[in-house]
Amino acid sequence: MPHERVPTRCFKDYILREIHDPDLAYYLQAMLENLAPSALLYPEVFPVRRPDRRPLELEARAGYLCIDTFTPLTHNVWRAARAAVGTALTGAELVLEGNRPVYALTRPPGHYAERGVYGGFCYLNNAAAAAHRLSCHGRVSVLDIDYHHGNGTQDIFWHRGDVQTLSIHGSPSLAYPHFPARRRAR
């Protein structure tokens, strides 16, 4: 089948606040814009996540908002993650315009980024952004086929009836994220 490469369209950041906690998007953008080009930041401490006791300093917040030690922060992460979301949203718009099939190839991935935390090399959830956009026009199903559980997409849509998430994955006790996604109070 012939294919066509389509340029990524520009989208406003409000979509990020609709699928992610605004504090997560703010943190990633602010922290990453302040990192030196050669800096590499990994979380060192993972405090208990208490909304009433969020760390104040940006650098200290890395372990509060990250769920693992596999997801480093560099000065290019925000730009790359934001571009991946733009690619997924461009794909969603093409579907809404009647184009089929559409395939959006994105890196960093996205399906581990939950509403309020990042991890698993995922900073912003591309699939959730596209599904959220498509849900404005009807019910959506997200089929996540990966050896690892798509915990982030599931977390984002857990309390919504307009987006169904399905994840085909290996046992979380044997592979990342090493724990099953569970219902969280909002």
C-alpha cells in the first residue's frame, strides 16, 4: 500500500492539561528548559506522594513525579515529548478528516506516562492525547500491544466511559512496571 509522510501540525498545550495533571506538564517544561545541554538528571529519592507535601524545588520533584530510574531528564526531553504528542494528534486529526489508515510513529513512546507521573521512558502520553481528541467525536478504544503493560493510558482513562483501554502484555510481576495498575482516588 502506498504511503505518504505528513508534516506534524502544531497544537496548543491545553490538551496536555486535559490528560495530565497540570503540575506534571509544568514541571517537565520548566525543569527541562533549565537543564544544561550536557546535564542528565535521574531521580535519587522517591518520596511518598502526598499532595499536601509536594517538594518545592524543581530538582527535588523528579523522584516525586517519576515512577522509576529508567527515565532520565535532559534539556531535549520536553521538545521531543511535545513533538511526539503533536505527531499523535496529527494522526488523530487525519482520521477525523477521513484518512485511513493512519500510523503515527512516535518517540519517546508515551503509554507509561500516567495522569500525574512519568516513567518507562515516557514523559507525556501520546496515545492518550490522540484518544482524548478522538473521543470528542464518539467512543474510542485504545489497544496497547506491548510486552509491558500500558499503565499510563489505563490510569488516564480509568474513570472515563468514553475511552476503553485494552492492554495485551506479559505479567507485571515479571516485567515493567512490576505492579498492576490500580484504581487511584482523584
